[in-house]
Amino acid sequence: MKFLGARLDAALRSPADRALLVWPMVLGAPALREAHPDGIPEPVLLARAAAMLGPLGVQDPAAAWADAQARLPTTADRGPAGWLPHRIWDPMSALVSLRLGVALLAMLGQPEDRRYGLACGVALFNCALFHECHDALEPLWLRSEGALKAGLQGLILLAGGFHHLQLDNPGGMIGLWGDALEALEPAGGILRTPWGGVDFEAAAAAAAQRLAWLEHFDGDMELGPLWAMPRPVLELK
């Protein structure tokens, strides 16, 4: 998560830095790893990356690659025939590639103005990247006060509860969802912020339904019914 977080934090601070997500995504792609076990030749790496960098407005993949290596040296190791995932993330390279690929898709097309952080948070939540949603909303929470701060805390806790669902952790779900629903209740279904509004009614209802089921959880029960309940969704207003 530290490796992912460093890149995601940069991409959330500046839309231009979404380019940093591209390189691990390409380097860890299973099909490319299989085709190039001794390292992806740099021309192949740049060509694959160019398709994703173009929509970000990056016209010089070689310069973007040099920038990524200079700023984040743990991106890659040099192999006998080209570039490999850096040794610190190589054991989980397929998972890293997939997670950053989904994050990049979520963050593409978001408004590149003051709304960017909130819009990314909503999009990441809707892609079930709940940990990354927390990372997007936390900077907004840190600079907020009063009812706005409490509402953003509620959204962060809501995302955290769904992250614990992914981890099969009933205790985490119960604690975070209970606090989230309490924090969000005064907003009446839509949290209004300086960066836009967030309709959280469907996501809160999805959490409340699961929370009601968990009231009867006894530790020996299977958590499968939680996955059959409505999908949590936020809507940017």
C-alpha cells in the first residue's frame, strides 16, 4: 500500500501526475511479463504506455518515463533484456498493475480544477477502490471545519466500512458504518461542499442494510449475504 499510496497521492495532488500510475500498470501486466520474462524492452514499454499517456495530454513518453524514474526510483529494475518491476513490488506486480489500472480509469475525465479531488474520491468509491477513496477525501477533510468536516469524515468512514467488507472483517464494518451513518445523518442525503455535492443516500442505505444484518452476526455465520445486497454508489452533483 505504501508503493501504491506514493503514486496515488501524487496523482491526486496534480492531474498531470496521473502519468505516474501508467508505468507500474504496464510493467506488471501479466501478458507482458510472460512475453518478456527477462525485462520489457524500452521501445515496447514506451509504446504500450503511450496509449494511456495520450489521454492525459502526455505527448513524450520517453520524457515521462525519465521523470517517473527520477522521482520514484522504486518503479523499475533493469533486467537482462529490458525493464522489470522493482524488486520491492515485483512479488505483487499483477495486483499492483490491476489496482493502478482501475484507479487510472476512475481518475480519467475528471474535472481538472478545484473539484478534482472530490470527483476522484467519488469515482474511486464507485470503482470499489475504497482505500484509494479515503486517500482522495482525506486532504479535503484536513482543511475543512465544522459540519463539512464531519460530513467528509462520514464519507471516509463509509468507504472504510466497505474496505473492511472486502477484507471479511465484521468488526471493522460494524464500527465504521455505525459512525459513518451518524456523521452523515445531518446532511440529509447530500453532502454539499465547496467542490460540489455528493449524493450518498444509496451508499448509506447499502451500508445500513448490511449493518442491520450484522446485528445478528455470531461469528460462525458466512458473510455471503452481504455481497448479495445492493451495490454502494455515490453520485457527484
